[in-house]
Amino acid sequence: MIDIGPSGLALATLLVAVVVGFALATGVNLIKDGLVATARTTLQLLGVGLILNPVFSHERWLWIVGVLGVMTLVAGWTGGRRVERALRGTGVALTVILLAVSALTLAYVTQLVVGVEGPQARYLIPLGGIILGNAMTAGSLAAQRFHDDVREQRGRVEAALGLGASPAQATVRPLRRALRAALTPTLNAMLIVGIVKLPGVMTGQMLGGAEPFRAAKYQIVIMFMLLFGDGLTALLILRWLRARAFNAAWQLRL
């Protein structure tokens, strides 16, 4: 695999500079955002690369579980900042759900589908990161959409409750819309994968020397894995949010 040196990274940075320059020419100042995004991307990825080098070299369960645990906490904290406004405690619930769903999905895929034996960090950590990142986004989207829809349709929900509907019956439409919104990015990606674009995992494997057909099989597994992880996370956070959105008297808390 061809290594990218400092000059290559510097030339890649010019791509960001061109976009910021064009935006500035049209009256949109993205200098600060561009600088912050570029700096954080560079420092975070290089830092992760340095940290994972010894983890990959000395494959031990303790190290792998530690890295995945930190990733889960960061994902829960990041997603929690976006959904905490929906209902207090949603961020903690999202973190617990991410931990459970990611552990289940990762164990199933690595042990039963791929057949990973032992603490192989090069499989467990990248796949775990993919699951966490996508599940966090799906859970956040679902919670935000459900919260916004219920607030906008508060009158309709309360009218349904007044007519004898249960909280689950009164919020069935917002829940369906929230779940669909959470899964739309993944479903859309599945519709165009391989035709419109080659996903990152498949591209990375081919850049690393893998045969395209073998890389394609891995990408199929990953797409199905993402749909499962995203769907289960969205469903669980929606069920939790719906249960917590009403008090014992079936009155809305949102």
C-alpha cells in the first residue's frame, strides 16, 4: 500500500482551501469552520492512528475492549448532546442502547459471519467504530424527529388521548415517521452502493491490495450490519422516549 507523506497531506489540505475560497468569493465566510474542521480531522485521525498502532501490534482483549469502551462513551456523549433536549436522561439511555446494540451486532458479525478467532483488533475495532458511528446518528435522528413531531402535533396527540387512545396509539404516526427518517440514509446508501459509489470499506480494502470481489463481499456484510444496528438502536430509543414522554396520568412531558 502506497504511504502518504507530509507533502501528500499538505496537498490534500489544498482541497479544503479551494472550497473555503470559493465560498468566500460567493459571500459565505467558512474560514473559521474550515480551519477548525481541518485541524480537528487531522489531529484526531493522526492521534487515533498512533494510539491504535500498539493495539494492533499487541492484540489483547483488554486493549480492544478498552478502545471500544471509550468509543462507546464518546458516541453516547456526542449523541446525547443532540437529543438531550428531547427529554432529560435521553443521552444516558442512548449510551446504554449503543453499548448493547453495538456489542450484539459486533459479536454476531465477527464471530458468526466473518469467523474472527481471538482478539484480532484489525477486525473488531474498525467494525465496532462503523457500528457505533452509524447507530449514534440513527438514534439521534429518531429521537429528534419524534420529539419535534410530537410537539408539533401536540393537539392531535392530546385529542387522541382524550378519546381513550393509549400513548402508543396516540403517537404511532410520529414514531413511524421518526423510524423512517432514521433509516432513510442507510436504505438510500443500500440502493446505490456499487453503482453510484464504492463505500469506504470496500475502497479501503482495494487500496490495501484486496481483490475487488472479496472486498465486495465484506461490504455486503457491512451494509446489512448497519441496517440492523441502526434499526435496532432507533427502535429502542424511540420506545424508551415514548414511554418516558408521558407521566402516569398519560399527560405529555415533552
